[in-house]
Amino acid sequence: MASLAAVLTIFALAACVARPCQAGYGYLNPMPSPSPPPYAPTTPSPPPPAIPSPAPYAPSTPSPPPPAPIAPSSPPPYTPGTPSPPPPSQITPSSPPPPYTPSTPSPPPPTPSSPAPGLAVGYYQKTCYRAEDIVRETVRDASKGIMAGLIRLFFHDCFVRGCDASVLLETADANSATEKFGIPNLSLRGFDVINAAKDKIEEECGTVVSCADILAFAGRDATYFLSNKKVFFDMPAGRYDGRVSLINETLPNLPPPFATVAQLKAGFASKGLNTDDMVTLSGAHTIGISHCSSFSDRLTSNSSDMDPTLKSTLEEDCKSSSGNDNTVVQDIKTPDKLDNQYYKNVLRHEVLFASDAALLTATDTSDAVSAFAKNAKQWEDKFKAAMVKMGAIEIKTSANGEIRRDCRVLN
């Protein structure tokens, strides 16, 4: 995804034409000035489609292993219309999903970081014990394209001011438009799912569940459904919603689709994520779509290493007599499935963005790509851990945050 100020300056990486309910990059080439669209308080304007962003592998000098992970568990079934039992006295871990046996034996799963201070699994068991069920049910009813958008929405939120739902705000500062209207965020999707889940939770529990936690749960549940219920993990909660959201903080913090590997590494490191996390989260590019403007330079450049057959196909798909910025799927093999196909595509030079291709330009990232391409289970385990780790970036507390009644506006 050129400079961080231009992964950030990461898993930024507006209307869908070819596949209206997918999520994708919306960077234009050249990038326009960030002139925010008008804000309509009563009727929030639906944002264009979105797609998840990239993410790196352990550098050549091995980093110390992170602390032990939260054991993944299967989500409990949600039964709408049937009264739920009273909240349990303590959290009982669900049984893990059925084991997956790759063709090549996989090494032991990585150890993700422990929850950030203030975060805990089952945080709402006493105050709103059906909160996670409500979010999961709302996500389940969404299209696969919107699910892809929810993962990207979570990423874009966490990379600007931390995981505090600041990307959901439509108004905050009288002197500035919000993050939602920044250039990298104009193609984000999934806002309606978050708002719908929030409305249901407010009706049932009152103002006790933060928009930031709803967004984190939604990113987790979208991962579960898009992986055919194979990739599930517990997401710690306890985040508060931020009170600041500024449009000019999007470009410096979100990785563009033309970022170099050095820029990706630096951008993720600035958020407390290492190279391994970056490569792992980049795997989210196995779902969703992209606007042709985000990679058009790779179609015209003689130095592009893109597979000639893919390049020829994209040239045809991106042609537009009307001037529309066409959209195409990011993963030509399994576009609606969260799997390790992305890494196989990187090795075959069948990826759209310069930032994807850049993963082969450094030894550590290239080795990680090869490992994930061979071993799906290894990537799945690391993706779970990386999502939890990303979800702990710059957590707000009651001292510097709030629990919003409406995710779109400050209380």
C-alpha cells in the first residue's frame, strides 16, 4: 500500500460497481485533496465499499515470543426470540472448533499478547450478557462483502487513535471533518451493521456496551463466518469510545496500497505490531474488492512484476467508457473466503497492490509468505493472535473516553 505519511502516510488501504456489497481500497491515482463530503446529521450517508488492509513476519533477528494467547473457542449459538438464560456466575470457555490438519505438519501455534490492561474476555457477562450474541447475529445476516468491510473497518479504526470507534463518528470537532471522510476511508463499509447492533444492545441493556467493543466483536465474527466458521477466537472487551476524530490523521496513519516493505514495517511498528503481525494481517486481502485506481500504475508500468495473464484480465476489467472507477476482486481464486490463498497469490505474482508484491522484496517477509502459503493452520492461528493484538492498540478508559449512546455522535 509511497510513504506512511502518504499499512500509513494495516489487516488504507467509493461506490461498488461490479460487486456492490464488497469492501475495497479507494485510493485514487493521483490522490485528490481530502475534501470531505457534506455531513447530514439526520440521515447518515452510506459510505462506499471497503476492504481490509495489509499487515509483516518476524524480522531476520527473531523477536522474543509474545505472551501466551487467549484460547480460541467456538461462538455460542444465538437464538433470537427465545429468552436467554440468566448470566452465568463465571465464564465457561466454549469448546474449540474442530482441528484442521494441513498437508504439512504445522509448528505450534504462536502465542498472542495478553489482553491490554482493562480488557477481559466476557467483559459484559454481568452488565449485558447477550451483547456478543447480538453482534454475532447482526453480522451473520450481512453479505460476505459487508463482512469483509467489517474487518477492514476494525483495522482502520485501530490504526488511527487506537481502537476507540473514532472512525464511526460523523461529527466531533466543529473545526474539522472526522476520520470517516478521510481519503483512505471513503470506501469503508459496514457502518450500518455496527449501528444496527448498537441499537439492539441499547434497547436491551442501555448504554453499557461501547461502540469500540461492538466493532471489535464484529471484526472477530466476520472472520468466523468468512472462514466457514473455522477461524474463531475470543475477543477481549472493555474499550471506551474516543472523543476525538480528525480527518487529517487518516493519511499519516493508514498504509497506502503503494507502500514499500520498509514503510509497512515502520507503520506497523509505530502501532506496536511487528513484522510478523504485518504479514499475517495482510492476509485479509484474501477477501473483498479494490477500485482499479488503487493499482492502475501497475497496469501501465513496464517494471511491474504482475503475472501477465492477470494483468491482461485486469486491463479489460478496468476499462470504463463512462469514467467509472471499476472494482475487481482482490483474490482471483477464493474472493469470498478468508483463507491462506492470498499468500499463494503473492508467490505467483497474482496480487493487485504494490504493497502486496513488496512482501517478496525482503527475506523475512518473503519467508513468512512462503510459510503461510504452505501451512494454512499456521496462518489461521497467527491471524487470531494478530487480531487480538491489534485490538489492544491505544485503548481508551473512562478517564479519556465515554460509552456513546449513538456510535455516530459524541454524547
